[in-house]
Amino acid sequence: MVKAFSDFNGLEMFFLACAVIGGFFVLLKLVLQFIGGDTHADVGVDSDLGIDTEHVDSDVGFRILSMHGLSAFFMMFGLVGLAFYRQSQMGAIISILGAVAAGMIAVWVIGKLFQGAANLQSSGTLKTADAVGSTGTVYLTIPKGGTGRVSLNFRNRLREFDATEKNGNEVPTGTPVRVVQVNVNILVVEIIP
């Protein structure tokens, strides 16, 4: 094996080392993804606070300088640099420039792949304001001028909400109702005749 690389000069060895190291990490990440070794163990608490917040995107630099991006850069840098210098007999400067360009293209492609994957995400947050027009039944009697609970089939989920009757009347359990307004997180309902 050492004999095969004995005629490599310093630049060729550098390109080869970059290709091997980058390729190793690309293959390692690929194997770990297939066997499930890239998962994270999170423990979460499920609560319904009725608060919506937006997540701040991280800086673009952190998305580009990921393990995926760096390993793809080094792998392509090494492979293209070695091919340009050894196989195509191009000079050192053209080989290095071609290798850098190939590495940058690899990082760009990886970035676009992750951007496309991120666009596949959707928020599962239910906005209470979207419940206007929904129908359901009274779960706990709405007292005169007070608050009770209604059960709605809202966005293909059966949910319970606090509710008041729009005219302040009492509404008994089991009465069909329609949401006409939302005040903070309390639904204002009317009886469906």
C-alpha cells in the first residue's frame, strides 16, 4: 500500500489526506444515519399554555460550517484537487483553485439540501383565533354570564376550550354551538338552532 503512494509529492499527499479525512466523515455520518446513531435524546414536557412564539433562525455561518459542510468540502477539495493535479496534469495553482471551487460547490449543494429539508417542516401550533366558524358541543355547562367548556373538532383534532355564550345566556351540556369570536383564549359561542 505504501508503494502505491511512494511517487506522490507533498501536494498530492495533501489532496489525498483531505479526500480520505472528508470521505471518512461523510461515510461515518451516512452509516450512523442508516443505523440510527445520529439521533438525539430529548426529554420534553407537554403543556398547552396558549402562547405562540417564533423561533429565531441561527446565523447563516453556523448552517454552512456544519459537520456535513466541512466534511463535504474536504472530500471534494481532495478528490478534485488530486484529479486535476495528478490525472489532468494541471499546475498546482489551477488544481488548488479547482479544488476550492469544487469544495465550495459541495458546501452550497449540502446547504441547499438542508434548506430544502427545513422547508418540509410545518408548525403544529393551533391558533385559537382560527377556531371562528367551528362547531362543537358544550362539554361543561356555560353558566349565565360565566365561562364553561366546549368540545370542538378543530383542525382534525377534538379539543376542549373555555367558552362563554355571546349574549351571556346559560347553555346546558350537550348543546350544539358555533364559535363566533375569540377573546384572548376564551371562545365566544352561539347556540346552533
